[in-house]
Amino acid sequence: MKRQFLQSTLLSLLLLAAGVPSHAQGNVLRVSAIPDEAPTELQRKFKPLGEYLKKATGLDVQFTPVTDYAAVVEGLATNKIDLAWLGGFTFVQARLRTNGGAEPLVQRAEDAVFTSKFIVPTDSKAKTLADLKGGTFAFGSPSSTSGSLMPRYFLMQAGINPDKDFKTVAFSGAHDATVAFVASGRADAGALNASVWDKLVEQKNPNAAKVRVLATTATYYDYNWTVRPGLDPAVKAKLKEAFLKLDATQPEDKEVLALQRATKFIPTQSSNYDGIESAAKSAGLIK
């Protein structure tokens, strides 16, 4: 019995050392998301979806918030997270970090035609992106697709080098925080994703009332739900089916979709994000 106890203890220690909780072999699905909004908002958005996934898969769904984008990538790579809500650039980072093992399952229909918004104070004299030169600018997180990478890419396409043409560049950390930066005068302009912008306007957010949209980017692929390498194929199939079955005509499903800012979920694939990787390379963010 003593030997069995020692063997069991050793196994638990090895699992912990490998970053895999012993209960990961059981009925637990560990879920996380990039922190592109306030933690309380992420929790509010996920709760109905988590309950739905629990019913659909029979798994104990546990949401684990993280403090930065890199933590989600590492969580997927080290088997500490099974399913994660990623932006396009974060997915590319996860794909590279896992040697192609991270697999995107689904995306919102809206994510195939995603955009970012450039905002300025309501009384700004700026009429075009070129008018922003010489001022201060706020991106979201450095790892944000829609709050940093793609706005930077489209600025460069418009002949504006953020590192040279802005007086200073700040990173607010999240989309709603970028709106607060511009509204308070901490930045002359900023960029955030269209989905969060629309939500803040609908909610009559006081900061959103103090700014206006100067320009909107061309469309690109963005967010998706990604699973870690090596996740049980049966679990992946259940998750994908559950997302695809969400139907906005059903009251319970409608609530889940509304919180996710989605009309429906559609299948996606890794190659959809090759353009994001190219943009990241051109911006010097990855090699």
C-alpha cells in the first residue's frame, strides 16, 4: 500500500510538473480567452456559453481568465487550456508556438469580414488618416489583431508609419480602454475592433459618446475558437457540433449568440489566417 501511495504521489507530481492538472484526464474542459475587454465583461459574455457547452458535451466547463495574450498561447501550448477564444494574430502565434498543432474549430460569420475602426474625439478637426500625423495614437494590446496589428497594417498602406509619423504611440491593453484613452484626451486618435465599438455605442457608453469614427479598415479574418494540440478528437467533434448548432431563432441560443456578438458560428480553417501572418511579418512582429 505504501508503494502504491508513493507511485500515485509521484504520478501527480509528474503531471503537475508537466503543467497538466491530474483532473485534465477526467471530465473537465478548461477554457480561456484573450483579455481584449475588461475581465468582468469576459466573464459575463462567457457564462451562458459555458453552460450551453456543458449541456452539449457533458463536460465540466471551467473558464480561466488570463492577464495577457501570451498566457493564452502558452496555456494552449502546454496543455493547461483546452479551448480558447483567440484573435487572428493570437491564433497565428499559437500556430507557430505549437508547430501547427493548435486547431481553429469555428468562427462567427462576422469574423470572415471583420473590420477595425479609427476613432478621434468628436471635436477633432481630422478628416482623413493623414491628418493624424504628428499627433498621439493609442492601439489596444500589442498582440491584438483588430486593435493593433491590422490597424497598423492599414496605416502603413495609407502611407503612415506609426513609429515615425506619430508623436507618441500608447497601448491601452483593451478595446474599451482605447475608447477611454481617446475620450479623455490621453490620445488624439486610436483603433479598436468594430464589434466592441458597436456594442459600446448600443450601450450608450459615455466614453463612446465623446468620440467618432474617422475611418474603417478593409475586411479581414479575425476571431476564432481554437483547441489545443492533442485534444481528444471526440471532444473536438462535440465542441464543433455544439457551436454550429446554435440557432438565433431559438430563445436560449439567441442569448448565447447575442453575448458573443454573433449571428451564427461557421467552420473555419488554419489557412484563413495566412493573411494575418503575412501582415504580422510585414510589420516585423514575427519572423
